[in-house]
Amino acid sequence: MTAPAQNENRKAAIMMIGAMGAFAFEDLFLKQAAGTMPPGQVLVMNGLIGGFTFVALAFRNREPVFSLRALRGIALVRNLAEAVAAYTYLYALAVVPLALVAALLQATPLVVTAGAALFLGETVGWRRWSAIIAGFIGVLIILDPWSSGFSLTSIALLFSVAALALRDLVTRRLPADLGTMSVSAWGVLASVPAGFALMWTHGTSFAWLDGASWTLLLSAVCFGVIGYYMVIEAMRIGEVSAVAPFRYSRLVFAVILAMIFLGESLTLNVIIGSAVVILSGVYMFARARIRKARLPEEALPR
């Protein structure tokens, strides 16, 4: 790997860790907000406030926001993936322990790698495919379906992981001149229709917000905007195989926050399943780096 590529991967890794910390705080505030108002309302208001924050930032950077380029092709696929991820994620987050949700999200890098091999032409050997399969077994251990079967929240979380992986994969294919703020604005705004859909399916209506609810929402938006910007930049400037493993840091942040602020504790199946998923991911990415190091210099990307 060339020195510039290594430098870009290093910057992307730092940004990914920062994004995961920000998202963990966002999840904490969103979960608490969902306890004071309908989850769909949380999505709608979070999407509106966060989306127009990015719109303002895009205008400041003189990035075109209201352009058809953000609503067609790869950009449209990304926005639809965001909407599906938002709907399914908050549906589950409102009722499932934060630590469990964070543990299951650790499977996202495995899905990203599988998707990169299937759709982006990245080479994945049998060892890494074995690691991916082992990681999916870890997901089953986390969900523990043999005790209570697959619940709707479990299925929703699986859809959320798949949608997040699709979002990250298509981000790599976005045109370079499509600004990060513009992409972020449309991605966050995609949660607004998802929120209305969640309210419709749950038969809920808007609730009056007090000062505490507004504080939770604005705190979630603040951390969400920071995390959202950083994860997009990380996925755009760094290689998938180099950046994706740092998503595992989200579990560390989430568990600490869940224990301190929500009084949660990890169950045995979540601990074992998370260990399997993380070890599978670490092995998978280690194999990717070993293979890349063995390539002749002329075969490396310039």
C-alpha cells in the first residue's frame, strides 16, 4: 500500500472511531426520547432538525442541495437504505436494551465485506468467507432464537444491519463531486418519511413535548450530525477493509453508556455472540491485509 493510501486509511480510522462514539451517544438520547414520545415522532423530528442542519451547512459550503443528482441513481439507493435502516432501527431501539442493539450492529462490517465481494468486485477468499459465516453464527447467539424464537424486533434489527451495510457500500460509489453535506442532508431527511410510516403502523399521533424531551432530541441531533458526517467521510476516503473494523468500537461506547445511564448489563449470550462476531471480523480483516501485503508492488492500486 502506498504512503498516501496509508495516510488516508489512518485518517478514516480515526474518523470512524469518533463517529461510533457519537452514534452511541445519539442512540442513548434517542432511546430515552422514545420513552417520552412515540418512536415515529422521534424519527420525524430528529430527521427534520438534523436534516435542515445539514442543509444549512451545505449552503455555507456552497454545495448544491436541492439537486436531482441526490434523488437518482446510487444516491437514491443510499437514501432509501437510510429510510429502511431508520425505520427498523428505532422500532427496535425503543424496546430492546441498548447494549443488545449495539452488539448486533457489530455484524455490519461482515455484511459490508460480503457485499463488497459480491457487488464491488473485491476479492474474498475462503478463509474470510468462513469468518463471515462464523460471524453470522455469532449473530444467532446474540439473538438467541432457540429460547424465544425470532421476534419482530429481532427481524427489524437484521433488516437494519442489512440496510446500513447497503448504505455504506453505495457510499463508496457516490460521485466525488457530490458534497458530503448534501449527501448527509438527504440521508438524514430520509428518516422523516420513515418516521411517519412508523407512526402510521403503530397508530400513534404527535405528542406535546416538554423541556426534557426537547433536550433529549436536540442532544441526539447534535451527536447524530457529528457522527453522520464523520462516517460518510471515513467511508469515502478509506478502503472498506481498512475502515470497517473500527465500527466495533461502537459496542464499547454503547455498553459503557448503557451501564452508566440505563442500568443495563450484558447477558451471557450477548457476550459470547459479540465475541464471536468481533473475533470473526478481526480475523477477516487481518486476512485481507495479509493478502494485500503479499501482492507484488505492481499489482497494488496507484
